[in-house]
Amino acid sequence: MSLKSSFQITGAPGKGLESPASFTYDSYRERILVANTGANAVDVFTAEGEFLFRIGETGGLSAPIGAAILSSGQVVILQEKSNLLKIYDEGTQQLDTFNLTKSDSTGKTRISRIFTDGRDNLYLLDGGSNRILVLDKTWKRTAVADATGRGRPRRPVDLVLDNAGRIYLADESDCPIRVFDPKGRFLSCLEKYSPGRNTRWRPAGICVDSKNRIWAIDEGTSTLRVFDANGNLLQTIDSADGGMRRFFFPVQIILDRYGQLYLLEKGKNTIEVFQIENY
């Protein structure tokens, strides 16, 4: 497979993106929502990169670092150093808030990423306790990723779910990709290590494509690694456009249903969009 540059998402006209922490693909409405952290806003674009509107234009958000989309169209926004989630309608109207301490009383919760599945369950990456919290659509905690043995996350940075509900966790440790079942039970370390070969790498973003291949960013080398469902490394991609376009500090990766690849590059404060050739 190879990548061909398609277009960029650089921000609202005349405003741009300011230290964006993450972005989300809204598969229900085929939109891109960017946690535009430095602008205290979440910017909404079409899947083709056209700016639509800004959540937080008139205030209400403080350093948003993530967003999740519910089937109703509501947007759940995570803010930096805050356990208070803010819920908005499909547009810019705030509807409600939810305090995460209601679901966890340890006092150590520090959520760094937020995700949802097709059933409106929320998956929260907790860097304070190095675990994954799962809330059902009634906001009740239903699962916590296994916190014992080799399954215990150590420095979790990103996660993704496949069609079967399995959780793939990118972790900056000796097990770069951990796999959990939908109830949070540890299944395996995905990548198979070869004796005598140095396979250490530092994962950042991770996603799963329609063929159950796992795509992960190696932050240390600014490359992409593609694995099959059994953890075998299929390909390493270090550039696009036949080697003319190198990646610039990529930190998050998402593939849409059409095989289009979105890559958040912190080095440029942009989301680069690529077509995958020979997909």
C-alpha cells in the first residue's frame, strides 16, 4: 500500500488550528470534529475538509482535548485537567454536563482521550490510573480494563475498537499494542516479537481498517506500522507521494469507511488527508 496526498484541514477561514490535541470522525454524519485546544473550541468540518462551525465560539469550553459523537448527534467534549464532560447538541448549544467522579471515586482519574462505539458506550483513557473506563449509554460504569499482570496498561496513549468490540490499546511500554475483550479483560499483546530482533518502538495513534488491519503511528520515527489481526507486521510506511512527502510528528490516525486516511501532524497543526493506493 502507498499514500497519495489529497487535501489538508488547517482550520476555520482566517483562524487556523491552535495546538489541536485530537480529532474525531463522525461516521453518522461524515464530519470531522477537531479539539482545537489552543482556541478553546471544537471545530467541525465536512469529511472533505470544508469548515462548518465552531463549538465554543462564544465561550463555555476550556482547552478541549477530545470529543465523542453519540448516535443522537450529541457531542461529548473532554477538557484538559477536568473531570467534567460537556454535552452539546448537533450544533453549538450546550445541553448538559457530567461529572466523571460519579463513576469513579478513586480521586486519581485523569482522562486524556474519549471515544464511543456504535452503541453509545463511552471509552475513557485514564492516564491517572493507567486504565480504560467504560460507561454505558446511561453513564454508568460497566467495565475497567484489566489492571493486573501483563495486561495492565502502563503508559496508555490511544485506543480503538474493532467491529467485534475488541479494544486495541496503544501503550508506551514493552507491549506497544494490548488487546482487551469488550468487557475489559486482557486477551493478548498484539505484536509478535522476533528473538534477537529489536522491535521496540513508541506508539502514538492507532486505528483499525475495514479488513481488520491495525494501523499505528511510531512516534519515535514518524512512521506508520500496519499489522494483520494476528499481530504480524505487514508494512512500514515512512512517507507519501512516492517518498516526496514525509510525515511531520504525527500523533493520531483515523481511517474512514472509504479507506481515506486522516493524520494529525502536530509539527504543522494540520490534519493531512491521504488516499490509500492498493488498499
